[in-house]
Amino acid sequence: MEQELDVSPLEPPEPLERILDTLADMPHGDWLRVMHRRDPVPLYRILQNMGYRWHTDCLAPGRYEILIWPEDMSPPEGILGTGPDRP
């Protein structure tokens, strides 16, 4: 099941904290769609260490969509691979 989180209006470090808090409370089998105003590069190493995969799309300048899901789960529908963000 998809969960959505819009952190685009927040100032650092609150977007990172909100994303991690949401992931911690998320039931297994769910995935997270995050709307952000920048590419959250520091988040990716944390996600990798926590056992998550992700796919990031730049939809427009200042508008990013990040899909995050557990690495033991198939990517959310519409994502063919793990994207350029995760080898």
C-alpha cells in the first residue's frame, strides 16, 4: 500500500527526520512516495544502510518525487528497475 509524504515546504533537517519517522512507523509491505523540493542525496546512504531501495524523479525544477520501498519487496508498480539511484 502506498503512503504519501510531502516534505517540500520544510527546512532541513526536518524533511530527513520526517521521512525516517514515517519509514519507522510504516507497515511491512507498504512503500512511501515523497514529494521534495530538492534531491535528498544524504538520505540515500541512510536508506541503503536501513535496507531500502528508492527511485528518484525530477518532475520539474524544485520538484522531486522519491519512491522508497523495502529491498525485500518488488518495486512499486510503474518502476521497472531500481532506477539510477540504486545499483
